[in-house]
Amino acid sequence: MAKSDECCSVQLIDGDGAFNVDGIDNFIKFVKLGECGLSYAVVSIMGPQSSGKSTLLNNLFATNFKEMNAFIGRSQTTKGIWLARCAGIEPCTLVMDLEGTDGRERGEDDTAFEKQSALFALAVSDIVLINMWCHDIGREQAANKPLLKTVFQVMMRLFSPRKTTLVFVIRDKTRTPLENLEPVLREDVQKIWDSVPKPQAHKDTPLSDFFNVEVVALSSFEEKEEQFREQVANLRQRFFHSIAPGGLAGDRRGVVPASGFSFSAQQIWKVIKENKDLDLPAHKVMVATVRCEEIASEKFAWLATNEDWLSLEEAVQSGPVQGFGKKLSAIINTCLSEYDAEATFFDESVRSGKRQQLEEKLLQLVQSAFQSLLGHIRSGTFDKFKEAFDKALNEGEGFSSAASNCAQTYMAVFDGECAGAIIEQADWDTSKIRDKLRRDIDAHIATIRADKLSELSAQLEEKLKEALAGPVEALLDGANNETWPAIRKLLQRETESAISGLSKGLVGYDMDEKTKEKMITSLKDYARGVVESKTREEAGRVLIRMKDRFSILFSHDSDSMPRVWTGNENIRAITKTARSSSLKILSVMAALRLNDDDGSGEIDKTLSSTLMNVPNNSNTKDRSIMATDPLASSSWENVPASQTLISPVQCKSIWRQFKTETEYTVSQAIAAQESSKRNNNWLPPPWAIIALLILGFNEFMTLLRNPLYVGLLFVLYLLAKALWVQLDVSAQFSNGLLPGLISLSSTFIPTVMNLLQKLAEEGQQRPAATDTPSNSSLVSKRFQNNSSNDLASTASSVVTSTDSGAEYSSRSKEE
């Protein structure tokens, strides 16, 4: 037997007519033909010797038949009948290469082997290729007409109708169109068929009931090789699925099962060899094969419509069925028993083969229901496992212990339920379903484990965020030299607390140290990330923080009381202190300092020396200092870029904006202080006082000579002072001359009326005199002497009370 990577060939019958029993058995085992059932086809080729039959088969089916060497000479190449399997064609297709007819080696009179091999080919083949030269069409011998006539007669007389496809292959096609050649061939074949004597039952049977005739033409292999190979490739496509409806052999009948091909071929050749006049009886194996196949088909149809089976199939679609294996095994046993009873008298090998095929088909029919049942068992067991696992966890059992116990328990439950679903006739393996259940359980355990660990991590991260975000914000708000040490201490304390909580939460998970360390590292990174994120967030609001601190320190004293700018405060010192404190906020937020060796002091010194001690740009020395400005950089020295929150250039820009936005507050304070100084100094200049003394000397002497004028002027002074204080003239004119006049004009009359009312109330409060008439003259005299004094005293008290009230009102407004 000749073998190659894709095909093998064997000499089925040698040139002397001996059948190669061992060779075909080995061939069938090698190509696994017995596994094909009825899904296979047999193709054979006949034609004149040296007409290129083997070459055609090798190109058409990728076989390895021996070809003639044209350089040695034209002689017989194929002896007997060779068998091979086609490479790459589905279904399995067997090819027979017959010895060429009309060969000089056998002579003119020895045509018996030609007829025997031709009859054998027609008996076992589904498709017969008849190879002929194009220029021989119309010739009696070259077209194999006598051979076909003999074959038709024998086939008609001895065999039950078997549909065979005859494909006439016209080689070395000439210019004559195929449309003109094909009718000639079909006419010749029809004439042969009509001339063959037929039994009464088939006297009027047309050729098409037994044969399908096809005609194809191929170019010369030697002269037009590429065109020849292209045409052969197109012809090859017609052999794919050749036995399917519509294929070349789609309507074949009486097919021998593949497992009986060897035996059938042996018997057919044996009969052909023993009966030279081609009187072939219907042999037992063929009949047994056909009949057993019919019985098997009937029993399969019976099971397919069996009510018990249909009810089981329907029930298993919705869920598990108790006793499924026993019930279905009994139904299959009944079906096989009926087959054995009806096929008991047929050939044992055929009967056994068909019984096995029937059993396989029955099991294929019920396999889907069995798989559905296993699926229900698997899903039900998995649901029970999940419920029991969740319950165990809720009751406080350790995770690893609960997972192991529940998995072991419900795998045993699955095994028990699978045992009740097994069918006796089937040797099906349930390990795949069991493995899938195990994978599902393991995946669920892994999912729950991941969820639990994720939930634990989320809780700890939330606690860390709550414990760090607020305190970090408060520490940054009160930025000072101890801010970052305090933040580092806070971060370390809260991180250790979270790690402790994580270690307690991981008890019961049987976690390896590597995974545990990975979770701890992730928690540390998260805590650090919270601090970094909050610091970056606060760094974005650093200008607001600086302005708020400046406002508080500048506008309030050491007792947190609002400042009243009376003229005694050192605004320059206060401003410097407030700005220095605000600069501290900028220094603290310029970079992250979560490591001990962060170099924070260098940033403080750089900002203080550069921003608080701004050099005067008027001299050359100051210009040289500015040329080496340490803030003219995008990074801090010894501070990585990832730790930088505000670059030196940004700090300089922020400080410039801060000074611009706080200068108005300072200027307002200076203005208020100057205004206060002006309000507290009402004396005229010394030169004015001297001028008044010189120019008013006569008037002053006049007042000294008449004391009544002095008293009157004093009273008028007190009244004017009372009105001045009551109207708060200095405050009214602080907003401008015109607004002050308008305000005084609207409040002058009410203020005068209020002052007079107070004078009247003071007069009424004095107790009435109870002196006797003898003392009336004395009382009158006292009244005359003291009237001016009493009036002055009353006015003075009113002025004093008014002055006090106005001063209190003024302080209240300033506060």
C-alpha cells in the first residue's frame, strides 16, 4: 500500500484478477472508512490505455496513482484496479483507477478482464468517469461503445435499479465547441440503451432511471497545462458534497454502508470472476444491508415520536427530572429489542453493524436532553451553593473555611444527582460539566472574595479620608513652622490605625503575605494621596487664605478686638507683621513636605529674603541682586517636580497680586489715622492766636470791665459746644463740605429743639423753694446774684452729657 501525507493507494485487484483482501482491510482502517456510515462516495475511471486516466485522477483528486513516463514510451502503466482516497474532498470519496482497455499487452481476444473490471466499477461506483479522446468521438471502438453495451445488458438483467452517474471526459478538446460534441455522445449512449434487451418490467424504462449522463471537456495537458489545471480545478468543485441532493450522485440508491464496503466488493468480484458471462446474483450481504438499514430507520422514527420520550424531553427543558436515566434507558432498550427481533434472520455482521449505528443515532437523539438535564443539575447545585455560602458568611464563619466546606458539600451533591441521570447504553463522560461547575464555584468564591476585600478597603479609605481631609485643611489654614510636622504625624497615626483595621479584617481569608503587603501598600498610597490631594486643593486657594489672614491680623489687635486708628498705631510695623504671617501660608503651601528631609526651611528663607526684603531698584547693587533673583525659576532646589505645588515664579506672581489687593486696606488705615489726628486738634495756629490777642485787646478789656458780657459769652460758648457735639460736625464734614452742609441743614432744627427740651427738664427738676415771707427779700437777692451761675451750671451739665453721648456714639460707629 502506497502512502503519502494526505492520501494512500492500494492495488485492489491485480492484473491476474486476484483480490487483495489484506490490502483493502488495511486501507479501510488507515482512512477510517468504517466511521463514515453512508456518507461516502466511490468514483471510478475507465478508458483506453495511455489516455491519461491516472494523470487526470492525480490532478483531479490529489491522488498518487502511477503515471506513464512519455519519454520511455507508450505502454501499459496501470495493471488491474487501484483504489485511493481523495485528498481534501468531503464527504470521504474513494477513487478506482481501472486498467486501460484496448491494450496491446492483453491482445485483441483477451477482453474478459476489461469487461469484468468495467462491470465491477459500475457495480460499486456512484460516479464513473469515461475517459476518451476528442478526435475519437464518432468511432465505434475508441468510445468504448461495445463495452458500454455489454455493461448495460448485464446491469439490467442482474441488479436491482442502482442510479449511477456517467461522466464522459473529452480529452485534448479541439476547436469544436462542447455544445456540438455533447449531443453526439448523448445520442450514442441513448442508442446503446435502446438496443439493449430489457426484461418486461423495465422494457419502457428510460435511461435516466438508471444513469445520469454528464459531459465535460478538458484541454491538452501537455500543450495547455495551465488551462488544463484550471479546468480540472473547476471540475473538482463538483465532487464536493457529491452525494448531497443536487450533487453528481445526489439521487443514488442501494448504498452499501462504509463498514461493509470491503466485504461487498469482495463478493461482487468473486461472482464476476466465477461467472464469465456476467450472470450476477443478488448476494446476501447487499440485501441484508439494505433491509437492516430500513428496520433501523423505522425504529429510530418510532423513538422520535414516542410519547414517553417526548414527555421526558419536554419536562427536562424546564428543570431536573427525577429518574431520568432509568426511564430513558428503558425506552431505548425497548427500541433495540424490537430491532433485534425483526433483523434476527439477516446477516449477523450487517445486523450488528446496523444495530450499533441505530444505537448511536438513538443516543445522539437523546444526548441534547441529557446535556440539558446536566445543565439544570449544575445550575441548581450552583444556586444552592451560593445560598449556603452567603448564609455561612452571614453567620460569621471564616471566609476560607466557608468556601471550602460549601464547595466540597455541593460537589458531592452534584455527583449524586448526575448518577441518577446516567443512561445505561451510553458511556458519556460528565467530567466536563463537573469541571464547569467547579470553575463556576471557584469564580463565585473569587468574586465574593474580591467584593469583600474591596468593601473592606473602601470602608478604610473612607475613614482615612474623613480623618485626614478636615484636619489637614485646618492645619494648612493655620500655617506655621509646625504645620508639616503636624501633618506628617497625623498621616502616620491615621495610616497605622487603618492598617491595624485592615489586618483585623483580613483574618479568615488565608491570604498570603505578598497579597496582604500589596493591600497595605495600596492603603498607604491612598492615605498619602488624600493628603496630597487636599494640599493641592488648598494650594489653589492660597491667595484667598493669604488675604484672609492679612485682614484678620491687620484689622484686629492682639486681643482680637477691631482696631481704632487713633493716630498712635504703627501702621508700618502692623503691615509688615501681617504680610510676614501671610507669606508663611505661601511658604507652607509651596511644596509637599511628607518626608522628614524635605528642605522646607530653604523655601521659607528664599521667600522671606526675596519677597519681604524687596531691594531698591535705584542703585547698581540692587540691580545685581535682582539679576540673580532666586524666584526666577520653575522649580525649587532639592524639591522634585512631583512634590511642587506652587513654583517660585508662581509664588512671585501670587505675592505681587496679594500686595496689590491689600494696599487699599493699608491706605484706608493711613487715611483714617490722619483724619483722627485732624479731628483731635482744634487749636488755631500760634500766629493766629497772637493776632487775635493783638487785634482783640480792646474787646478783651471791654469784657473785663463788664462781667455780664463774660457770663453771657460763656453761656453762648457752652450752647455752641453742646450743638457742635450733638451735631457731630467733624464727622459730618469728614465726607466733604457739601455733604456736610446738607446733613447739618437737615438736623440743625431737631437738634436745637432737643437741646432746649433738655434745658427745660433740668429746670423742672430743681426743688421748689419753701422759704417764709420774711426771707423773700433774701431769696430774691440770692436769685439775682446766682441766676447767672445757675444758668451757666445748667448749660454746662447739658454740654457734658451731650459730649459724653456723642463720644460714645462715635466709638460705636467706629467699632
